[in-house]
Amino acid sequence: MSDKPPADDGRLLLGLWHATMDASAMQAAAELARLLSLDLYALFVEDEALLTMAALPFAREIRLATGTWSKLSTEDIEAQMHVAALRAQRLVDEAARATGIASAFEIVRGDPATSIATVCRESDILVVAAHAARGIPNAGPTLPREAAEASARTILLLPERPARRHGGIVAIPADASDPALDTAIALAEATGEDLIVLLAAGAGPDAARDTAARARGGGLAAQRITTRAVRGKAADDWLDAMAGLRERLIVIGGGSPLADAAPRLAAARRVPVLLTRV
């Protein structure tokens, strides 16, 4: 039940285990892979720690139907993992077919964070659940932020049940020379959507002019480019600047003052956030 990962360097790397992501989030990931000309590579990790815990003589679980405790069974845990893997593979296959991208699905056993970090290449875009990056425990497609940042140069923070599949591309670059701006421009061009660039407080008129000029140089018509100044430096100020927008994706440069707040932004706006760190 394992395929070889795609041979090309460019991949959207999706870590899955136990509870898998919902169909809408999977579809959002696949659509971004298509827009960026990436293959979708899903790695399902059978969490060895769960199996080790189930084998302990004192490990118990409560059965909600009867309210009684019973011994954990490694066979039951393995069966649940198998069912979760089948569901995950079905979702990956369906999303890949719907978007017309190449995909691969592989199953390994071990520690989820270590397994993902081992296969992750610098050129991969690593998918991380937004709630996991905020440190909220969850058994879904999560990866500790530290492991993610040690593995990939670009991270896709994916919220549960994204709010929409169409809308503008919001860019939050560190400055007008930030490569994240080029990524946002390319995505706006590929999707036919408008580009909205949020500029940090105090950036000045030159930043807005240079940013718009760069977007026009990337092929976007002037009427499809909007710049907005953010009044303050707190995350709430950036959220206020997005009031009224119906964006489908946010692209943040690693040097942006909002980079550390990216998980909160993904959860609050319920759209994927692409965090570039080069």
C-alpha cells in the first residue's frame, strides 16, 4: 500500500496520521499544488508511540457506550490506523484527480515529526495544520513548528475547512524586494485573482509605489493591484487591515513582521497561509 514519491524536486508534502484532514482542506492543498506546478506527496505515519502505549499492561481505554474501562489492544490500534490510512489515501486520490496533479501516497511507521523531517527536501512546501503550529494538541495532519522550520524553506499553514476556494491573493512581504511578493504575484496571475498587498506601518509611499510597479512587471494589470497600509504592528492591526476582504490565500515573507503570527492569521481568516522563509 505504498507508492514511490514523485521523482521531481518540487512537491507539496503532506504529513498524515491517525485522524486525517477533511476533504475541503485536502482539496485546498491539491489546488495550491496545481497552481505551483508541484506534485502532491502524502506520507501517512503510523505513530509508533501509540502502539507502544497500547502494549503497556496498565494501558486502558473507556468505552463510552458502557462507561467501562477495558485494556487497550495493539491489534485494535493497528486496525484503526489502517482504516485512517485508507481514508487518507482516498482523499488524496480524489483531490489529485479533481485537480489533475500527480500524487503519491506512502505509509511508514515511526515518530510523525521525525518521519516527515527525514523525507522533507528544501524544495518541498511542507503542509502544517494551522492549529498545530499554534501548539494545540491534535491527532490530525500536524507537525511541530520547530521540526517544520528545520525541514522546509516554505510552509503551508492549512486551516480546518477553509472558508473559500476563490478570492484575492493577499501578500504580506517584508519589503518590495521580498521573494514572497513574486510568489503572490505569480499566484494572482495563475488564478486570475486580484492582488492585495499589505504594507507595514510606516512603510511610506515609496513602498506602495515600488510594490505596485513590481506587480505590474509580473504581468498584473494596474486595476488588479491594491495596496493597504497597516496602522499598527500588532496582529490585530493586520487582521483589521483585511476587514472586508474575501481572500483565498495569504502569502507571508519570512522577514515580515507578521511571520510569527501566521498560524493565528490562518485560523482567524480560515484560509491557507503560505509562509516563505527565503
